[in-house]
Amino acid sequence: MKLFHRLLASHFVVIVVVVLVLALVLPVFLSSYVYQQQQQRLVQTGRNISELAAQGRGMELRRTLYAMDQAVDARIWVIDTDGRIVMDSRGTMMQRRLQLSVPAVLFQGQEIYRVLEVDDLDAEMLLVGVPVYSNGKVTGAVLLLTPVSGVQDTIASVYRLAQPAMLISLVVAALIALLVSRSISQPLSRISRAAQAVAEGEFNQKVPVSGAREIRALAEGFNNMSAKLNRLEHMRRDFIASVSHELRTPMTSIRGFVQGVLDGKIAAEKQQKYLELALMEIQRLSKLVNDLLDLSAVEGREAPLNLEKIDLREVINLSVAAMEPQLAQHQTQLKLDLPNQPVPVMGDRLRLQQVLINLVANITQHTPRGSKLEISLDADHPRKLVFADNGPGIPAEDVDNIFKPFFRSGASGSGLGLAIARALLVAHGGGIVVENRSQGGSRFVIRLPETPT
């Protein structure tokens, strides 16, 4: 069953249950209300008549009884303490003794309210009794009797009037349930279809953001996820294309060299040279594959870091020492600005050395021979390590892409060194940014987190 049908069915069940409960409860409350109103009405009428009866105004009392009979649709008797009917609003039972048992509390000054069978009237009646006082004593009572059937007819009339309203309410509630079910199910169905498309590889899915707040949040979350997956898919395709290109070039060269030797197209005295070129291409290919595996392992958290408390100054000095031949060949003017006291960090010594070596190698590749390189370390938290050169700087359009795999600002290198460096720093909980200096050259800033004590 579809979500829309389940929602609609659940709403209809709730509506039907509510209507049934109302149908059962409403008559009870309505009956109680009507009886209470009738009781209050009769009691007030009985009090008014009791006052007239106490004053002994016979003619006026007789007219009032008749008028009140018509007004409240109730038989009215005035009785004495012996239960004899002194006055009847309809004049047919004068001086007759009551055939019903009147509670003794009525003649003790308490008003009564009962539903009982009255033999004199041969009907079930609603009885209200109000005592009559004369000189501070109870000398009789006013009895008001109205047929229960009349009250029930009133209740039935009100209930009949309420039925169309309940039916209209039921129809309106059903329409609202239909709209609400659709407003919930449609966005979710769109998200479900889009999610299925994403599962099948179509990452450019986007759903409208509409509906309730939670559904809008879900749609926004899905759109964000889809956009990120789409970007990742483009990056994956670009990555595969770049890898394919980087692998194809040395493999083509190697195949050409080996094929030339095998076919005898390369003279014997030149074969050694071409085999050496082929070996160089194989070494470059091997380094490229190792860098790819290294980047994949670091980004996938498959290469756990051997974290220990180390002195960052020592890592810098070891990295510079490892790069001395390249720095000397490049005639780099190196300046180190390091604190005198140890700068402890939690890190993987070899991985951090790899980061610094990659960074120095990248700088020497993209700066003219004889350029200056200043490495400074700020011992504050977070640890800040700055590499500043006076080379040509980085083109503005390349700054945002320089840490992406296979991106090369120039023609040299594999384009993986800075990507690996950034991935390793992120794995350490740090980061790296680059900017161009106003006086010329570039500035790489590495930040590492505070060392736990």
C-alpha cells in the first residue's frame, strides 16, 4: 500500500472514531444539559408561584398558574401539607389527594427534583417541588410536572439539527485529511523517486522544498547530499581521467622504447640509452602509483597514524636536512626562524616529515633558482608553521585548486604532492592554506591542533 493510501486510511480511521465518540457522548451531554436547563426553569417558576401562594392571592394565583402552565409546558399543582391539591393549573384535580409519594424533605423546606411515574397523569414525569412558606413555616408546596417525553423530544430535535452539521464536518474533515495526506506523501514520494535515481547513479537529482518543516528539512538535506554526490562524481570522473592520462603517457613511452628495440629500429649502440629512458619512465610510473595509493590510504583513513608527542622543531630540521641536496642544487636561500624552546605536538613523525618535504619540493619546483625560502614556527596554539618564498606566486585562478589531486600550476610534477600533504594534515586534525604575498611570492600556512596535556 502506498504511503498516501496509508496516511489517508489512518486519518479516516481517526475521523470515524471521533465521530462515533461524539455520536455516543453528545446525546449524554445534551440530555444532561437540557434536563438541567429545564430543572432551573421549573425551579424558578415554582419559586415565583410559591411567593404568590404565600401571599394568599387566589385569583391572581389561578391566572398565574394557567399562564405559567402554557409558558413552561408543565402541569402545576399547589398542595397542602396533607398532600391535597389546593390549586391545579388546568382545574381538573382540585381537592384531590395526590396519588404519588412526595419526599418528606419537601415539607421540611428543601426543593426537590425527580423523574417518576405519576399515576394521576399516567405518564413518566419530571417533577420539581418548591415549598410554600407562611409566617416562616412550610404550609404547602408547589409541584411542577412536565412529561419526560417532552424533554426527550427537545433533545431529539436538537440532535436532529446537529446531525447535518456533523455530516458536513465529516465531509470537511475527510477533505482536509485528503489534502494533508497528499501534502505529506507527495514530497516524500518525490524524494523517494529521486533517492532511487541517485542509487542508480543519477546524482544530479533535486527535489522541490515544500511541505511541513520536517519535510522541507528532509528535502533540503537530500538536495545538499545530491549536490555533494554530484560534485564527488565529477571529481571521480576527473580523477579517473587524470590518472588515465598520467599512466598512459609513461606507458606509451615505455612501449615505444621497448618496441623499437625488439623491432631492431633502434641501433644497438643507442639501445642502452633508450632502455635507461624506459627505466626512468618505469620509476616515474612507480612513484605515481605509490603516490596514488598513499593518497587513497590517507583520505580513506586506511593508513592509521602513529601518533606520539614530538618536537615540531626536530621534524622541521630533519625535513630540511633530507632536502639539502635539492636545496643546494636549486641554490635556495633558506632561512629558519624557530623558537629556542621545544614545540610539542601530537603527530606521526614520518608523515609530518612527508608533508614538509612535499611542500619544500613543490616550492623549489615553482620558484626560480636562487630564490629565498623562509620557514617560521609560531609556538602559540594552534601551532602555526609558515613557508614563505619570493617566487612568482600562484596565479589567482589556481589558488582554489592547488590542493586538488593532479592539479599542476606548471608542467612538472605529478600534481599529487600538495594533495597528499593536505590529506595528512587533515588526518592530524589540522589544515593548510595558501596565499600570495603582497611583496611577491607565496605563503603556505600550516596549522596543527593543540597538544593534549
